Amino acid sequence: KRRNVYKVAITYAVVAWLLIQAASILLPTFEAPTWVMKALVVFLALGFIISVMISWAFEATPEGLKRTENVPPDAVLPTWSPRKFATFIVAVAVIAAGLLAFNLFRTKSVALSTTATPITNKSVAVLAFANLSDDKGSEYFSDGISEELLTVLQKIPGLHVAARTSAFSFKGKNATAQEIGQKLGVAHLVEGSVRKAGDVVRIAARLTQANTGEEQWSENYTRNLKDVFAVQTEIAQTIVEQLRGRLTGGAANPTTKAEIQAEVRAAGKGGTKSVEAHEAYLQGRFFINRHSEKETDQARVAYQREVELDPKFALAWAGLAQAHIWYCNFATEGGQKGFNDHLTAAREAVERALILEPDLPEALSARSLIETNFDYNWKGAAETLRKALALAPQDPALLMQAGNLAAARGEKTQSLEFDRRAVALDPVNALAREYLASALSVTGKQEEARAEYARAIELNPSAPNSHAGAGLTYLLEGKFEEAAVAAQKDAADWARLLIMSCARWSQKRVPESDAALAELIANTSETGAYQIAEVYGYRNDKDHAFEWLERARRQRDAGLPGLRADTLLPNLHDDPRWNAFLRTMGLADDQLK
């Protein structure tokens, strides 16, 4: 008791609590890494043990600290009165509690602002149907059935449908209907299962009220595999009828039913009546959604088989085009020749699809990508996108592409709006988050951009350019070491090396910057000329920058649509060659009017 061990322990605990509350507010303000807070807590915990040990082994005397055995029992020692001690402890505790309350209130306010979007009653999410087949390799079939149903419903005017990426993110999870509805922002859920055995398929489907979990409609279908198309159409029509009936307060009349049937038929155009081709198409869609080089090749093979089985299968031609475009955008194998071969094949597939179905949104989407990323036909791409969005206004991929085109034209505000709409429709789509992050960074909102990159990384840690994108936001704020650390984690070499070279250059670590640039040139000169130009532009090496920009144009580099908004190239803007190059690209102000 004389050693004041209890008082030391209580005082230390209360002061440490105050320091932790203050740090939880101040550290995020200065964007300190998360390890700093962890280190502080560990340091304070160790300090508690040490302070208690010292208070036990030593005494505080007027002459300073002395070991307990060297202090006479009758010695007069300085001490606080109980009243002063209690006053001090209460004051510190009140301050700490106030900081805790402030922190909790601030967090609650932010959370409320992000969930204020109202849910319309005319909204639905199609969840991935469960695969109940004995062959677990038939997962592509159950996924495909639900995805095709989703695609049809997405094209029904006035109906809000959650995007595939978001809806399918609940696959294999035990989330409640209420949780799913709240996260996806929908009032209704479509769930089901598929059991495929030989030529017989059994499909169970049900419509559920999300906020209550109440089943509104359900049906089981046992059909021959060749009748699966009719089942999908019937399910889609029934769901639209159910939703309209609940909004109007009664059953659909014959006229309304005829209108719904016409809408569903129009939404389902471009398909096939060949069971074998349809099954291959479902495989292609299953693989293309994986977004990897290996599985994109599997998708390409499946799509190629579809068009051979049914040359009039327009959706299959559109899928084949998208697989080839993926290679042009992301793959590095094959160099310039491989790129040219894929681009030629993509053009041919798009034209075949549009000859069969001139108003097919999937084919128009592929055409707009080619016109933007490789032809630099800005006006043509805008016209194609306008037509596609009129047909499928809720397609997040089309909205992302519209944002990409707006950025190419220097329309930063419009680009940001398109990307926000895409994320609102598909909040767990990592690529949509990346597009939004990039748009925020371009408009100078680096902290918001980092938050979006963090969400993209959480959704897909191996997403190319997410870590490097976060690194770019640090680079633009002059935080060069943070930029290098973030970029180092990126899965794409071209993205990692770009930011590493720029960051090390700004840190005057020239040999490291040169080594990263040399590796970038050695590995990606035929597929990453634009990124090489960015490094030289950032270094203010204008001659090399324009040399590589011209090479990127000749190679039809997909990075060039970002030219006008590129935050790494301001050093080039006062050079006469800049406006001349913009004019060559068709991006001069008067050319975009």
C-alpha cells in the first residue's frame, strides 16, 4: 500500500486509455498505417507491466527513486491526497470517455450516410441457382440458367435488377434474405436450384420478399433438356407478372400479359435452339467471368465451339468477340502478332453478331470497346454506346465503358458520374470499383480514390492495377515511399514497375528507378508502350516520352484513351508536340465538339 502500486496501476490504465482514444482519432487524420496503432497498444501494454514492477521495487523519495529495502519504514514520502488523486483520475476518464463518444458518433454518421439509398419495390436480384446435379462439374449449367434469367430481366423497362457480380457474391454463403436485400438494394430475390441428369433437367425457382423472407411465388419444372429455353422464358414472364401485379394491386390482364411476353421475347433475342450450343455457351460465360488468362482461353474455346454448332447464335459471336478483346486488353503472350490476331478475330465476331442481331447490347458493347481502346474512334464509340445503353441502361459494363469514353474526351465530371452509377448497380464488382477510384484520382480526390482501391483489393486481391492505383494516389501527394510500398504488391508487372520507377525517381534513387524502367521496357515494349511513355513523361524526358507515345499509337495501345486525363503527363503539356499528338489521336478540343 505504501508503494502506491494500486494508484500507479489505476493512473497508468486511465492515461493509456486516453492516449488510445486520442490516437484512434488523430492517426487516421494523418493517414498513418494500421501498424502504428497496433504498435502503440503493444507499447502501452508493455509499459503497464514495467511501471507496476518499478512501483513495487522502488520508492519515490525527495532524493529520487530508491530501492524499497534502502528506505526506512518510518520515512516520510511524498504522496497525493486521496481527493487530489480521485479528481485527477475522474478528469482523465471523462476526457477519454468524451473522445470515445466522439469517435463512435463520427463512425455512426459515416455509416448512415452510405446506406441512405431508398430501395424501390420494383427491384430484384437473381441469386446463383444451386447445382444439385450429381456431376459437380455442371456448376456452369446452374450458374448459366440463373445468369440468363438475370440478363433477360435486366432488359425489362422500369425494372431494377442487381448486377451479376453482386448477386452471385452470396453464392455458398448463409446470408439471410434481409441481409442480401439490404446489401444489394433490392426488394425481391429470385432463388432456385438446378438438377441435371442426362437429358432431363429439373429447375426449382421462387420469388421472395427480401425484407421479410416471405415466399411470394414458387414453381418446379421437370423438362427435357431441349425445353430448357421455354422454362427460362416462362420463369422470366412469371416473375415480371408477379412484380407488376404487386405494384398495381392485382393480377395482370390479358393485354398486360401479352406486353410482358413481348418484352421477355425481345430481351431474350440472340439465342439458340441447339441444346449442345446452348450448353457450350453457358460454359463460355462461366469461364469469361473468372477474369484470368487461363479461363478466358477456356471461354474462347467454348464460344468457338458454339458458333461452329450454330453459326446463327448471335450471343455466342458476341461472347467470342469479348474473349478476344480481353486478350488485347490484358494478355502479354504473343507480342504484337498475337495482339493483331486477336483484334482481327474480335472485329469479325462482332460483325457476325450484329448481322444476325443489329440491336444486341452484348455485341454493341464489344464494338464500343474496339472503337474506344483500339480504333480511337471517339464519335463512333459514343454513338454505339448511346444505342447500347438505350437497350440495356442497367448494364454496369456499359456504364463503365461510358465512363472510360467520357474520360478519354476530357469529360471528368461525366466520367465520374458514370462510374458512380456502375458501382451503385454492382457494388461488389472489383473492376467497377477500380474505374471509380481512377476517376476520383483524376479529379484530385486522392483519399477517396484510395478508399475505393482498398475496396477493390478486398474484393479481388490479385486485381491488376489496384495496388499500383493506390500507389499512384500517394505519388500524386508526394508520398513516394508509400507509393512504392503499395505498388510493390500489384499482380501486374506493367502497373507495379510504372509506379516503382516514378516513385524511386522522385526519391533521387535513380539506379532503382532506371532498373524498374529497364525491366518495363524489356518485358512490355510491345504491349506496354504507353506505360513506358508515362515514366519518361513523369521524368520530364520529353523526347523519349513522345517517342513511346507514337509507338503506343502504332501498336494500338489500350492505355491511350486515358491520355487527356493522365496525371503523370503534365510535363508534356507545354510542349508543341503535345497538341499535335492530341490532334493525331483525334482528341483536340475542336475535334471532340
